[in-house]
Amino acid sequence: MSTTETRDAMADNPDRALIHALIAGEGVDTALRTSPALEALRTRFVRGEPGDVTLRFSVPADSLQGNGVVAGGTLTSMLDFAMAFAVLSRLPAGKTCATISLTVNMQAPARLGDYEVEASASRVGSRVAFVRAALYDAQRTRSIAEAMASFTVLEMRA
């Protein structure tokens, strides 16, 4: 095997590795800092098991529209991250995923504050995964949005 093939075979998605470690170690309320986008949303791992992940997000003020409502793209990013993490929690080292299709149904306006997303991967195959997610206010008194998506499952490249 060439050096490039060895490096590619050993590559792993840092998000996948982190989620597996948090689930195995029963990590709770852990900051996720593997990307600038996760940091900007002050993302925290709340709980999880393979295929099911709950993340908490804090909306930054620069995500508000002029009317004080959180931009739909910010909410969609939260849902997409949680669904990707649910898929990654079921994948072995060396595999990753990417969104193929994403449908979001907004149910209520969101304001500045904290939100939780529960995501569940209903099926993870060798090439495609199917996931659903629900976004709630932090107190779980209001459902803000729901989403469903399909993800492609890929080999990780260095």
C-alpha cells in the first residue's frame, strides 16, 4: 500500500471520532469545537447513543433578522449539524457523511436564546442514511422546527 493509500485509510472525521468518544464515555454537556460554525453556535453535546444525538445551540445575535427573529438558515444549520452527528454516531472510523437532501418545516419563530435539537438516524446503510430531527426551545415548551434528510455515506479522505 502506498503512503497516500495508508494515510487515506487511516483518515477519520474529527466530528465522528468525538461523538463516538462522548457516547462511549457518557459525555454530557460538552462543548463541540471541531469547526468554526459549531463554535459560532456555541454547540454542546447534551446526550447520545448510536443513531440518536441531542445537541444544544446558543443563537448568536448576528443571526437575528431585523424583526428580532432568528434567520431560518441558522435554524437549518442547527438541524443539519445534529442530523449529521446522528449519522456519524453510527459510522465506523474512516467513514463520513454529507447531506444529499434536507427538508425543514418551521413551526414557530425563534428568538435569541438556547435551543436543543434531537436527531435520530432511522436507517444508515453503506451508501445512504435517513435522519429526522426536531428543534425545541431549551425548556422544551415550544417546537420550533422539524427536519428530515438523507445523507450520503463516504470514505474519509485525508
